Amino acid sequence: MKSVLEEEPGGAWTVRRVDGAGRPVWEVRGALPVSVLSRRLGKSRRQVYRYLRDGDLVPVGKFLGEWLVDARGAEHLAGRCRANVPLPRSARLLFPEYGGANLHPLRDAILIVPRLMEQGDREEIRWMLRRYSLPWLKTWIAGEGWRLSPRAARFWSWWLGTPPPGPRHLPDAT
């Protein structure tokens, strides 16, 4: 599998992974290099890397010596996003203890994704697949898939093309 980069206007990139036959496997449009994103946000590169480490931004991959970031998640960091969660109305019913208004799609992804994978309907699943990139979901299944029921974990690992998640590994207390 190889990656293909195409530059878009405004400094953004389209990242496409293709298999050996040249068929696209996945694609991310509007990926921004950390240098461009730091200028747009008015933050230092170090702060943008902190956002990546903390999970506030979704990395697409490291290409040409620099990390590319999915720009869809940068709006809330620039203060352009609404304070309320842009969850579908029906999805807010899945989070009665939070009232829907206190959740943020990126900050609270660890809570939102498993509930939508377990109990979401078609509209909510479509929203989830538009909001979170496939590489991020694959990484989430590999690391946090143990949070799902065995049935949901098998289905989503099959659908995403990843191995089924194993049990949670706790660090040794010694």
C-alpha cells in the first residue's frame, strides 16, 4: 500500500492510500501540515503537537517530514465552533446523563464513539463516520475496542478491516 499526496489551494493536502492495483483504500481531504495549522490558529508548533498528543486533533500521518492533521477538528481550537455538541438530535438521547450540551466530539470521543457503535442508528453512524476519520477509528478499535461488547467489537473490527481487539492490558504493579 502506498500514499499519494495532492496539494489543494490554501496549503491543504489530500492524502489517499492506494493498494497495489492502484485502487484507493481511504482518503482524507483538507489535511494541514502542523506549520500551516499553527499559523492559522495563532499557536506555536509545540502547542499544536500538544493538541495532537492530547487527542484534540486527529493526525493523518507523517509525510515529507511533517505531521499532517485532519483540519475538520481544528475549528473548535480556533474558537469557530459552537459550544454545543453538533451531535444528531437522536444521538443526544444516548447521553442522558450529560444533557448533550456538555459533550464535544473531539474532547469526548472516548465516550461518544463506543455508544454510537453500540446503540447508534444509521443517521448517527453516518455522522460518526463523517466526523472521525477511518484511520482514527481503526486506531481507536485497536487501543480502546475492549470498551465495546464482544459482538460490537467483532462487527466494527470486521467493518474497519482491523483485527478484533483483545482484552484490556493493565500495566504491572511491580
